[in-house]
Amino acid sequence: MDHKYKGEQIPGDGTMTESVLLEITKHLNLFIDSLLEGVVVVDADANVVAINQSYATLLEFTRDEILNHNVNEIIDNTRMHIVTKTGIVERGQVQLIRGRQMIVDRIPVWHEGRVVGAIGVLAINGLPDVYKILESVHIPEEENQERTANSRRSFELHRPNPVHQIVGQSPAIAVVRKLADKAARTNSTVLITGETGTGKEVLAQYIHYKSAQANTPFISVNTSAIPENLIESELFGYEAGAFTGALRSGKPGQFELADGGTIFLDEIGDMPLTAQAKILRALESRQVQRIGATQARSISVRVISATNKSLLEWVQQGKFREDLYYRLNVIHIHLPPLRERTGDIPLLLDLYLEHFSHLLHKTMPIVSPEVLHIFTTHTWPGNIRELVNTVEALVTLVDNSEITVSDLLEYVPNLSRPLQPTPLRTEAFPANRPFTAAEISATPYTFSPSIVPFASPKTGFRQSVEQHELELLQRALDDAHGNKALAAQKLGIHRTTLYQKLKKYGLSGFPTP
């Protein structure tokens, strides 16, 4: 179940403003200048509706110079405008602001299935106090009843809406889904490996939200984004007066905030050895101790970690603790790169075209056959993240009802390299003798974008690909004169697979009269 900010719509200045965004702003304004961290609130158009003095001072503006201006004009390298479109929480991100590397969180505010604004938190000194203030924002009673004592923290308030699902039908992703479903039924540690951009955090969320702890906190920590001198206080917290500059109230660590739920440690391979030792101790003892504390606190946390490195090689090089490696690696799930599951690209493309069209209140465009061919043959070095960003750019920038190659050339030229699609071979084989191996290998049934039907805007990618597959099956059977063994050879598939596909499409297996 999605946990989003909810509220009634109220009129104001000729527009329908979300009351929950006003309520958040009202609560923040009561405390905003007592906060050490920087806080900014934007509306759905990324215009600044609230900002505290700490952030304004860092930006070297007055608040009057900032309010009602677009966040892109005010904050260097911001992604707040992107979060209002994607609806995806971005936590522990490094952002260069006024020449300083800062750790920031960006939190979308949802209402009735759409993003109505976003909150940016600049962690100038440790963990943000602003989340405690957000807890005081009124949540409807039915949502309060669903929350447990451990999930009353602010993170549940901004649980993201986009798909917590594993998209695809390829054999490679089927293995991932099967392992993830098994992992969701246990409380064992999970290690997710894969290249950058393959969707490791999405997989971690999938496991969490399918588990019995679905209504408990899911805390994501990008360990590589935290400076080494802050990582212990970030993960385990500190007591009041633990060090110079510490908040008088002290700070809970991320492990404490995840108590009862799941903590996702992304880029675990980049964590320094000293922090690795403390994480190992927390896993073994199920306790954490804040900096400056005299007693440890008991916690119940499920740990899911991820890396794009070979941890076993790092263990052998002495860069990663062997005992921690085995603690984290109870269940290992490897996410394949997108280039190894190109059959899933049409489904992913369809999903994100619909997703961004909905967020931007635009009619979902269709994609020309040539563009689909480019998508399915591109190597995607950035994997799903690159695909998602590409689709977002196209949906945002293309105003026509169809996305064409010329749109790729204009908006994402790196994707639209010249291609020479291989035409489908249609020569008939002699009817009076069997196929030879040379003939089979010489005339493969290759993808031809020109035959993929996109006649109707209502035709989705899945239907188009299935129509293409149906035509290939029938053509192979026609050329093989109904000989299923030869048709299977011609298509490069096993005979059992051919029979399954014939059954799927209701084909008799005989050549077309």
C-alpha cells in the first residue's frame, strides 16, 4: 500500500492548492529558522514556497529573493524539479552547492496519485531534525491506524509511489524475481550485485514491500556519498554533546530509524574498513551504540546491501572484511545488465512512457518502429537508469503523438547512432527437398522494424512485439511447409518452445493456405 501525504484540495488565488503542502509549509515555518540543516519546499512546478535562513545564508540570497522563484534559478545542480516529475525519493545524494559538496535528501510529496511538491533537506550537520517536524503533520486517521510504533517515523510519510516491481519476462529476470520472492519470505541478509543503473534499490524495495515488514520503515543509505568522518554518526547516531557541533538533542542513526524494518546499504563496497567492523558488530549483536553513549540499544533490522563491485575480489585484496562479506551474502541476487535482457526493453519502455506521461499530464506517445529498433539494439551502458532518463527526456520534450528518429537526433543524440537494420529474408526454399544446414544458417529470421505494426496509438509495445513474433512464426512454418522441426531450427529455438508458442497464438502448425 502506498503511504503518501493526503489532504483535501482548497482553492487559493484562482488555483487548486494541495492543503497538505500548505500544512507542511506551515509546520516548517514554525521551526524552520531553529534548524541547523537547510530546508527548502517547492510546489509541483518547482517554484520555492518556503526556505529557511540556514539554506538562504548558504546560497547568499535573502529569502525574499528566493521565494516564488524556480528552484533551478536559485540552487546549484539541483534535482528538485526532477523529483517533482519522477516522484522518487533521493536520499544521501552528494550535491555541489556554492563550491561545497553537501549531502542532500529530496522528498516528493504525493496526493491522490500525483506529486504536488517536494522537500529538500541539506544535511549541514548530521541527521536532519526536519523529519521530526514532519511527523507532526496531520495524517488521516485511516493511515495512522496502519502505522506501527516503529513506522511512525517520517520516512513512511514520503514512501515513493513509482513501481516497486520487477519488470520483464526474460529468463534472466525470471531468475531474479524467483530469488527475490524467496528472500521476501525470510529475514535473512541479501546481497544484490550488478552494474550501476540496473535497479538494485528497486529490487531491495521489491523485497521489502513483499515481506511481512511491508508497513515498516525502508531506509536507504548511499554509503559512498557519506564522508568517512561522518559515516559512524550517520549510521549509528550520537548522544547530546558527543562532539563539538553536536545537536543538544543528539541524533538517532540510520540503523535506529530502520528499527523493525529494512535498511538498504547501497555501494557497500565503498565503505571504509572501520565502519565495516561496526556494521558487523551490529549484525552479530543486534545492537547499536551511539557515539558518546554508555549503553547499546537493541534493534531488529533486516539488512539488504548492494554493490557494483566484486566483493570477493575485494576480500582477497584486503579491502573488504571477509567475515562481513559472509554475513551480508546469505542470499545473493545478481541483476543482469540491460544488454543481456533486451527482450524486456519494450515492456520497460511501455511502462515508463505511461509513467512519465501520467506525471506530466500528457497523452502517452507511440514510438516509431525505427525508434523501437534503436532502443532494443542500443547497448545501454547506463542500464535501466539510462533508459528511464531517456524516456523522461523524450516524454518531456517531444510534443508530437509519435516519437521518431528525428526526435532522438535532437534530444538524445547519443542513442540515435546510424543503424543498418537487417531486412527480413523472405526467399522461399525449394519445396521438393529438405533444408540444408547451410541454408538454415544463411537465412536467419532477423528483426526488421519495418514490419512491426504501430498503426494505432492504442497499440502497446507488448502487442506490437507479439504481432511481430506471430508473423515470424507463420512465415517460418510457411517456408518449412509445416515441418515444425525445420521451422524451429530456422527460428533458432527449441522445438518445445515452438510448440509452446504455437499454442500461445492458437496456430495449427500448418502452412498458410
